[in-house]
Amino acid sequence: MNIRQLLSDKFQAAMLAAGIPEDCGPIVAPAKKAGFGDYQANGAMGAAKRMGTNPRELAAKILEQLDGGEMIEKVEVAGPGFMNIHLNGSWLAGQLAAAEKDERLNIAPVEKPQTIVIDYSHPNLAKEMHVGHLRSTIIGDALARLLEFRGHKVIRQNHMGDWGTQFGMLLAHLSDKLENNDAGAASDQKARVALADLEIFYREAKVRFDEEQGFDDRAREYVVKLQGGDPECLKLWQQFIDISISHSEEIYDKLNVTLQRGDVYGESEYNDDLPVLVKELLDRGIAVEDQGAVVVFLEEMADKEGNPSPMIIRKRGGGYLYSTTDLAAIRYRANQLNADRILYVVDARQSLHLQQAFTASRKAGFLSESVSLEHCAFGTMMGDDGKPFKTRSGGTVKLSALLDEAIERAQKLVADKNPELSADECAQIGRAVGIGAVKYADLSKTRTNDYVFNWDAMLSFEGNTAPYLQYAYTRVRSIFRRAGAEPEELTGEIRLDTAEERALAIRLCQFGEILEQVEKDTFPHALCGYLYDLASGYMAFYEACPVLKEGVSEELRSSRLQLCDLVARTIATGLGLLGIEVLEKM
């Protein structure tokens, strides 16, 4: 259910019946102030300006044609032509009753599902995941969950760096490690020991490449062998990839994201297509040779002087670049995966690169105009000093270490607040609260903005935080334990007699339109804001509307318990779409 869309359809029909041009929309939005209705339709003013007539008079003509049905109780014209819409209380109660009986909360899947490819997380397999991978992973996974809930076919694509010149250096070093370490151990076990700490392994290989005589030549030989398909070299490379992916899987499991090994589609997958792609672009005149390199000059992205934007797709020495791989990926996703929409959850600093890839792909006809290419850009996670988040010594923070600290801090916080909890209970709650706090602190911010990482703020049980929402859910569920009732046992109609009940009902009914909004604009913070407002609205309802006190009739008690259940289920569903767990006890 989407109240805004239902109202938009009704007012659009009324505007057409009133002789208003079809391209003049009704502009329906929730009312911003109490007393001005539940929603507003503001399209009369724009239409009146277009038609050269009085907006209040035009609004009156629209209302003459409006069929409010059971949904609308009344509409008032206010100010210069605002139309304030009051929803019918009985209709609202009916929508809640339908949601109470439906496991999807009366939110139907989309009528025309799309195939949506989401490119997110993409760590470099030569290194362990660090905080720089956090935002892409969290935001991408929330979007994937939400789009699946909406009914779309979502294909996760973890575009990992598993190819290129650096792997020659790493493979040469791994080869030496396997020869020197524990001759009696199995090859796989020796590789796992050698790669136990990817950061140390990478640094060792880099030092040898920079300083050890002859090692750089051996590394380049390994690149040639790898790209030439040498069986032994490929076996080493596969061991490296398998063990590296295992490190990422541990992070994904701890972070509660849905990425799996089968979602990895690394650069190596496109290796055979790169020379084909470059030749095709050369043959069609879209790419040209320039000083030994192959370049696509994009007039569509020319600078102020009219100089086209250059996009190198093959280096002078014959090597390929990220740009080449990205073009191959777009072509694969559009034509092999049959994507209708392709989302790239990638750092905002890659905007120019992705804009070039998108423009070149369309210029080359790699995808139809109907396929949407979208850069879901995000800002940087900053430290208290206003600079990108680092360790105190200025080093890169490993993601595993950050998550471990989140869990440890949350466990201590929970234990201090609830000393009666067992160690196992503290561990379970601490994990859910700590991981949830890290994810929500990110998702609740407008993704295009930078934000400051602050432990105290994100772990607070007050304000717009995950612990606040998790605790709100727990409090609602505790009412049923005190009542000795289960939600499925509740009977009777839902009543909306008070202003607080009505406000809560409207907020509950807006869940579907919020999900539709996030689907369209890919900004998860809107869902976070909705859940916080819902929890705050519930607190106002609970203070004003007794549920279990003496003197409350059985019918009213059942009605209010049904509202409580809908709040709990909506919070749980919303947090679940963000990848955050709820708890029955905190």
C-alpha cells in the first residue's frame, strides 16, 4: 500500500476531469504541520500559473471532480491553493487490519519486477578488508535487501580485484613461501598458513619487489604465465583467491550482509573479453590509437575549451585498465544478465571514472537506452579530527578490528546496564547491538555526505540510533509478555479514537511509500528516518493511550495491542531490510 500514490491517482484523475493538462501533476506529500490535514495536494498552484487562472478557484474545480471514495473524509482549500486532505479513520483502520493479517504488512510486491544488478563491496583480494570497504558493503547490502523485498530480481556482483600486475608479485612470493614452509604439510594448508595475515603478506611481497634484486623480474614472469594460462601458476592463483575470499566471507558473516562466494565476479572473469572489446571499439572508430595507447575520446564530456575527455582502455605496453574491465562488465551485465537497472555503490571520488564508463558504454551501444546505469555515490567516513578514519598511528583500520571493537564496546555497555544478564546473553546482545550500531550510523546519514565516526554517538540508546530502535522493539514486545497474550490471538476491530492513535496509524501506513521512495532514489537514510519517527510516535501513543492499565476495556486493549504489534513488526521489518537484527530481550 502506498497512500501517496493512491491519493496522486485520485487527484490526477480529478485534475484531468477539470480540464487541466495531463503533464500538470497533483504534487501530493504528507502534511508538514498538525491541523493541516494528513496529506496535501499542491498541484493547483502550478497548474493555475500555467493556465493563467486563479489557483484557489482551480483547486475548487478539482475538488468538484474528486472521487474520494472511502479513503478521503474531506479536503479543504487553504492559502493560495493548497488542498489539505483528511483521511477517513475507518479506512485507515481497515488498512491496519489488513496489515495485521499479512506477513508482508499489506505491502504488495511491485507489479512489474525488474532485474537489478548491484555492484558493491568489491575488496581487493591482495589485502584484507579495511574501513574503506565498509560504506560500499553496508549501503549496497541494504539496497539489495530492500529491492528484493519489493519483488525485484536482484543480482549481487562483487567486482573484486583478482587480476593484474600486482598478482605477479604476490604469486612469486607465495611460491617461495610454499617451498620453504613445512615441507610435510599439504599445499592448501601451507597456503593458508602463508596467507594468515594478508596485510603482512602483501607488505613482505612489496618489500621484495622494491628491494630484492631479480624479484621484480620473477614477478613479471609470473604475470605473463598467469595471463597465458600456465596451469601451475593458475593453481597458485586459485589458492590465493580461495583463501582471500574466505577472509572476506568472515567479515560478511560478522557484518550480517548477504554477499556470498557465488556473488564474486572478479576482474579475471572479463579477461578473455578485453582484447575483443578493444578491437571492436577500434574497428568501429569509437577508440583510436594515440601515442601507442588505445583511447576513447568522449566529446560528450568535453571541458569548457571543448577538449574531449580521454578514456584509456589499453596502455602503451598492451596492458588493460580498470576502465576496460568496467566496460566489459557493463556489457556483460546488460546483455548476459539482462539487467534493467545497474547500480554501482562506489565512492564519490570515482564519479568521473564511472561517468566515463557509462558514457562510453552508451556511445558503443553496449546496452539499450532502457537500461539504467546509476552511480550510488557515497562520502568518506571521517575521524574526530575531520580527516579520513585512520588508526592513531595513521595506518589503515582493518574492518575485522573495527567490528570486534564495536562488539566489545556494546557488550560492556549491555553488561553495565543489565548486570543480571548471563555472559552468553551479553555476548548475543552485544553482537547485535554493536554491529547494528555501526551499520545504522552509516545508513542513517545521507550517503553522499561525509560523516564523523563516533563510538559514543552510535552506541547511544537515545536519539536516531540502532540501539534506540532495537530497544524500542524490545519494549513493544515486552508488553505482550506482560499481557500474557500473543499477537495472533488478538481479535476485534482497530479503533483510532485519539490523536495519538491516528498519528501512529498514518505513520504505519506510510511504510510502503518510504520503501518505494528508497527503491527509486537509493537513499537508505529515508528508511532510517521513518523508523525513528515511528518509534517516537509509538512513545507518544504509549504515554497517552493506556494499554494494560485497569479500566481499559477488552475491546480497546485488543485494538491497542494490535497497534503495538504492527509497530514491532514494522520496526523489525525495516531494520531487517537494513541488515540489523532485533532482539526479544535487551
